Amino acid sequence: MPTPRTPEQLKQHLRDRNITLVQYAKTCGVEYHDAVRLVNGMLKGRYGKSADSAKKLGLKVAA
């Protein structure tokens, strides 16, 4: 499991390694649209599917 990150840290991590969000989402087993919504702040990742996706992506869940 990846180290917990903020959405901005995750974006920078992917940029530094030339990895697209599509590739990272597939690697983590998350739907691409859920990953985009989590990284851009449209989903908070507090409950249900979005919380599972946030954990798989290594994002810190917003309080």
C-alpha cells in the first residue's frame, strides 16, 4: 500500500515518475473516474466506495 499523501502530493509523485493517473488507477484497482474525482476534490473519500478508492490510491481521507 502506498504512503498516505494529499492529492497535491500524489499529483507531484505521478509527475515525477511520468505515470498517468489512468495507469496509477489501474495499478491500484480503482476506476479512473473515481480517481480523478478524489484527486480533484470532488469526492472526499469519507464513506463507501470513495473511501475504499481513497485508501487504495494512498490518499489521506479528508476529515
